[in-house]
Amino acid sequence: MSKWADLPGDLLNVILSKIFGKDIHTFSLVCRSWNAVVATSPYRYSPCLMYYLRSKHMWKFYQYNSFFCLSFPELENAEIRCSKYGWLLMSRYDNSLFFFDPFNNRKIELPCKHPFGYTTICFFHPPTSPDCVVVGIATPYFGEVVVKIVVLRHGENKWEVNKYRHGKRFLVSRGAPVLHRGLLYFLDVKGNVATFDMSKRDCKLRFVIKFRCLRRRRIGSKIKEHFLFNIKGEENLFAVFLMHEERKVNMFKLLEPEMKWELVEDIGDKVLYLSHISSFGDTAYQKNMENRIYFPGDTTVYYSLSSGKYHSLDQNYNSSNNSCLLKRWDFAVWITPAPTRLFTDLIWCPKVDPT
């Protein structure tokens, strides 16, 4: 055992970059020196991209600049609706919901189906936490001007339904909402912001002074994709909007209480991972990843804020001002490994004794 314990840390990090899920936890149990490497390794909780290969009935992962495939029979005929804290929120065709942790093969069934026709279904706080809530948001394409929000709290088996009527049209985007300073923030298709206070059951549509810094009119109608997110260590919320069919990247910071979008052209040592199901920013764990935005794609495409161009890690592609390298993968998701906890209660709503 001493020979294994004496392996250099750089070599152990290379090995660690090639393993996944529960194997990382097993790796950490070999000996104290291996455990110390796991505790400080940048690969321990670095994000990976996950998407479904229907032709092969396999899930494909991209992690540490390499691809691999895994099979999850539990996810057959299910769609990812949200990803946070290492967990996936999945919906089946019959509208039933469940949480799944692909890193540790854990599953939590929800006691009730989600309402039909909700653009967004997301959750906040880990599903093993008593603070976890599942939220659905819908705005009709036609008819009355209304925002519908449903909430399912941990330990409950019935949705709380909230409806809010407003004078202005607000059509919710597909971008994932964000919990920020106690409020739920989400976007409409023109870049406006709504907030929902789950404790007070209060929803406010907040029409942002849009894109004044760009000095362009009607830019909201040019937005094709919306991403709202936090960056770890930053106080403000951020958004990335992809414009026109070529998916030109524009990044903004939300200034409050003025409710203005301020153009952002550099994020320093941060890196962004954006998808329609999950978006977030963090400090880059490698120097060459700084000031980049990673999008889901089969050729590992990223946008560099430094160059203002799309790039690919595939050497067969050149950089481009537009997204010709990037196929639109609406159902791919970035997921960060969850810590392994073997004895966590995996019951959403305890059964009630009828007596």
C-alpha cells in the first residue's frame, strides 16, 4: 500500500480526471494521500455536459476534455427539466416527476404530477433538504395576460397554484430561473425580468430599461435564446442573450434597483456554463478556460469574450464570428457532481399513518 500512497499528486490528478461519479468517492478512500488529492483537486466538482443519444439509448457525457457514454435505465422515456446541486429533475410522458443523481445512482420520486403546459419546471435547494421547493412557470401564448406559478414544497403532496394578471404582455422564456436574494427571477422573451417572492406569494413583472448601452431600438425582438444566471462571488445577476440566427453573443449585468442591463465585455478569471436547463458561472479551474462561455454541442464549442469569436476544441474547425460550429442542443445540460452521502433520506413526502 505504501507504494500506492507514494504516487505523485500530479499523476493522481491525471487519474482523477478520467473517473466519474461514485468512483471518485472510492478513489478518496484508498488512503490518506489519495483523499488529500481529491479534497484539493480541480476535477472533483468540475461541471460536465450530459445529453441523450436516442439512437444508442445511452447518455453521453463531456468532462475534462473527453467524451464517454453511460446507461441509465431509470431515465428511459424521461426528459430533463432542471439540474442543480448534482441532481436532475426529470419528467415522464405521463407528467410524473422524479429527482435523479447520476453520480451516485440515487432517485427520489415526487408524490404528484406536474400541471400540463408549463414552460419551466425547476427546483431550488437540494431535494434531500427540507428547504427544497419545485416551481413551475407558465404564460399563455394567447388569451388573458397572466403569469401562472405553481409551487411544491418538500414534504407536501399538492401543488400550490398562483395566478397573476398584468396589463403588459409577458411571455416567459425557456431560460432557467434563478433564486437571488430570496426572490425567484425569470426572463420573458424580450429580456424583461419578473420576480416571485415564494414567502409572500407575490409576483412582479419588472420591465427593464433594455440595452440602452447598445443604442439600438427593438433589440428585444432579435433575441433567440436567453440565459439568466449567477456567477459565484458576484453580487449581481447576469444574462447572456443570443441574437439573430447567427447567435451573436451579448452579455449583461442586471443593475438594481434601476432595473437596467449593463453591457459586460470581460469576466476576468470566470468561466460560464450555459444551457437552457442549467446555467452558472464560476472561477475557471484552468487558466486557459478564463473569460469563456461554454455552450452544449457535439464539438465542444465555446465563445471567447477576449476574441469575440466562437471556438472549438476540435482541431478540424476554425474560429468563427457566428455559431456555425454550434448545433442547437436544447435538452443538453451542465451538471456538477454532488457530494456522496450514503445515508441520506431519499423520501420526498413521508407516508401518513391513517390511524
